[in-house]
Amino acid sequence: MKSKSIYRKLLFVFAFLGCLIFCTDGLCAKEFVVVIDPGHGGKDPGAVGKTAREKNINLKVALKLGDLITKNCKDVKVIYTRKTDVFIPLDRRAQIANNAKADLFISIHTNSVKNNNTARGASTYTLGLSRTAENLAVAKRENGVIMLENDYKTTYAGFDPNSSESYIIFEYMQDQFMENSVSFASTIQKEFKNRCKRNDRGVHQAEFLVLKNSVMPSVLVELGFISNPTEEKYLSSEAGSSTMANGLYQAFLTYKKDHSLKRRTTAQASSASGTKAGTSAQKSQATSSGKSGQTASANVSAGQPTVFKVQFLTSSAILKKGDKRLKGITNFEYYKEGGVYKYTCGASQDYNRTLRTRKEIASKFGDAFIIAFQGDKKVNVNQAIEAFKKKKK
Ligand SMILES: [Zn+2]
């Protein structure tokens, strides 16, 4: 009899715990978390115009956007990286979003070009390799804020925002959120153009540290040019900042509607197959073998020669020279891993040469990435690059 009552008590406790988990996970929790990141702040004014400062424009638009979401979307939790004029380190901004397990990250900025007062229009960036000098310049300017942080060399592992060589860390990065980020960015640009009547400068990719370190779909918006007096005036006005905030808000609604739908479908599919939803996606560096057959790579052994290669294709069968899928690449090798054949080219002990090969084939194989071998053994590419760079010094 005694044991029966213990079971009953245990059953009660489990039922209670179950309800609690259900409540925090489902009904009571906000369904969607968005992090709004007004760029710069405090001692960092951002770009400076004739009368306005970037940090103030960014904050005003951010707060208005957050207000619109909070008022109208009861199921959305809005988190700001800053709500006042304070300095926040760049890595802290991404951390805030990661800790909150945010579904979306919106970084708000205002553009500027030196000695040019006619450049105009709004653009939206996602994380990626910049294909033009102009995009790289924007990334360099926005990343430059880390130099105002006390210990930026340690925090960002020696990253120098002004040196093009530093941007190597972006070369072997893979962003699994790219599709969602680009889709959101395109919606924003549509709103900027149609609703806000801004000059549409389009969606671009560039190497932003703040986007690299956040592990969710993320965009960086450049509202307009503070270096253009007309746009400076517009963005500084109540009407201008409200219109821009509304444009972002409408884009957010569109993205969320689409995203929530997809998330529900994924959750249903996952619960049917018994896996947990939303745990696999990560912005990560390509230390392993790409989309299929991910395996852990071995550590680099000192004193052994390392060969870098560009992996551009996988196939379940061996492909012959001239196969259409190779898109004209004739000088290739392959290795077998996880039951599939993986095609590589550009083998070299000189990482920079392999990097050039990757750039050369980027138009044919956009998601090609670099891997490293010691003998037949695939090794951790991050370690291999580190070792290569050390040796060169
Ligand atoms: Zn900025």
C-alpha cells in the first residue's frame, strides 16, 4: 500500500512538471524573438553628417520599429541590444541575440561615403563574401568600430578591420541561415522602394563581424546616406524615421508570417520523425565535409606537410572527365567519405593559392569551400590555416 501511494505522488509530480514544461515552452512563452540592434552608440557616433550622427538615426528607427512590433504582435518578444545612447561592443551584440535564442537579428545602420554628397538610397546586407570594392568598404567601416573596444585584438583573435588579409576568416565560413537572411533582406528592400520611396540599392553580401557571430537569420540595413544632405535631413526627421521603421516593420510581418508557417511545418515533421526541431542550424566554419556526410576532422600534426584543396562537388557515383556536373573543371581529384565521392581542385601547400582557386570557381560553384589534408587524412582546416599563417610570419 505504501509503495502505491509513493507512485501516486511521483505521478503527480511528473504531471506537474510536464505542465510546467508545456507552459514555458508553449503557451506562456512568446513564439518569436526578434533582436533589434541599433548600430554604434555612446563614444562611437558611427558615420557623421553635417548635423546628424549615425548612432542617433539608428536608435530612433530601431525604437520605432520595436514599438510597432510590441504594439501589434503579441506573440513576439522584442529585445534591443541598446535602448539608449551607450557603447556596446560588437561581439556583445551578437551574444545578446544568441543568448536570447532569437529567431531574427536586425542590425540598423546609416551609410556614408567620403567626399561624396550625391550617393543615395537604402541597401540591405546579409553575411557573405563581398563581390565589389564598395561592399567591402561598407563592411570595413562597420567592422572598424571594434577598434574602440579596449581589448579588440584578443576578443577578435587578431582581426584587423582595415586589413584585407584579415578577411580570410570569412572565406571558409558557411552560413546555413543564408537563404532566410536573403529572403528577409529582399522583402526589406521591396518595402524601402515601394512604401518608403527610397532609391533601391539592392541586397548585397559582405563580411560583417556582427552578422558572422550571430547564429540566426540576420541582416544589416543601411537606411540611407548621412553624407548626402537631403537624406541626412530625411532620416533625421520624425516623418523619415517613422517611414523607415514602418518599412522594416512591414517586411518583418511578411517574413514572420512565412517563417512561422515553415516553423510549424518543420516542427510537425520533426515530431513525426522523433527529432528535436531547430537544433541543427548553425553558422559554422567548414571544418568538415560539407552538406552530406559531416565528419569530424583530425587535429593537424606539426611537422607534416598540409595540402589545401577546394571541395566543390559531391556525388554518389564516380564522375568521368567532361561530365556536365563538373562544369568544365578538368583538373580535379576526388576522395570518398561517408559513402559519397567528394570532388576537389586547387591542391596546394600554399593556402593563398588554394584560396585563389576558390575565388576563380566561385561563379560556377558558389558554395565551394576549402579543406585540408595531411597525407590521406583530412584535418581541421581552421588549425591548418592558423599553422600556415604562423609559418609565413
Ligand atoms: Zn554603422
